[in-house]
Amino acid sequence: ASKYSITSYLADVDNEINKHQNYQEILLAGHSLGGSIALLYASRNPSVTTAVGIMCPTTYIRDENMAKINSWRERGYKISNRDLPQNPKKQREFTLPFSFIEDSMQYDVTLEISKFKGRLILIAGEVDDCVAPKQLKDIYDVANYPKELIVMSGIGHDYRHNQDETEKVNQTIINCLQ
């Protein structure tokens, strides 16, 4: 599999989890695609006791993405840019092959989350223009208890660029965990 694939990311998580087999509790958390990876992995691995999905999509194949996906298919790849965590003004460019989409078609959090028996915390951003809060509600609706869904007022997908918003999201998660 391409290094840019959900299958590969799940294998990476599995490798890390297997390095630390002596833990009694394992919490997996992630934002956006990372949140989807955390929830998918937790659904497949009973050693995960808590999963936190922050503004994570149910699946990449959604109606609002179809124009981008079709363009991506025609080209065979897309150029993606990411800011660097230690320097948000710097960008890293990389080529994401269409095989990412082909691989992602086999994954849908809403079809797997009901297998997760641990504690689930979902964080939605009220003004998220990338992952609508409804997607997290869809995950919540099919998940087992214990579960929480928190919609953060005034918070968008890229909240990490704002220190106050980052602290607000982090504190909300900490409060849920206590």
C-alpha cells in the first residue's frame, strides 16, 4: 500500500500499540483524518479503552468531495500543502496519489464504530467548514455507550492556528476524561 493510505496509517498505529503491550489503558485521539484513523483502529482493537475523534469525517467519499475526487481521478494525483506544526508560516508540498481514494473507499467509521466497546469522545466544531458537525452526530448515533458528543461553539476545523481555541478544545477533552 502507498505510504499515503488509511491502510498504511492503521498499520502504523498497530505497530506503535504493539510496542507498548503492557498498558492497562490505551487512549487514541486524532484530529480530522487522524481522528477517523483513531476511531477505525479502536473499533478493530479491543485493547483501546478510550477514543477521541476531533472533527473527524465518517469517510472521505462524501457528496461535498465528489468534484475534488473526480478531478483527482482524472489527474491521477493531487498536490497537497500542509503547514508545519513548529512553523505554521512554512508549507510542505507533497503529491497524494489517487490510490489514497481507492484505499479509503473500504473505510467508513459509521460502519465500524459499533464494534468499539470503550469510551468515545467526539468533538465537533460548530463552524467547521471541512467536517460538518452532522458527520460526528452520525458516528455518535451508531456508537455504543459510554459516549459523548460536544459541539464547540465558534470553533472551526483549523482551530489549531489559534492558541485560545486550541486551549479551549484541549480543556474540553481533559474535562471529559476526568
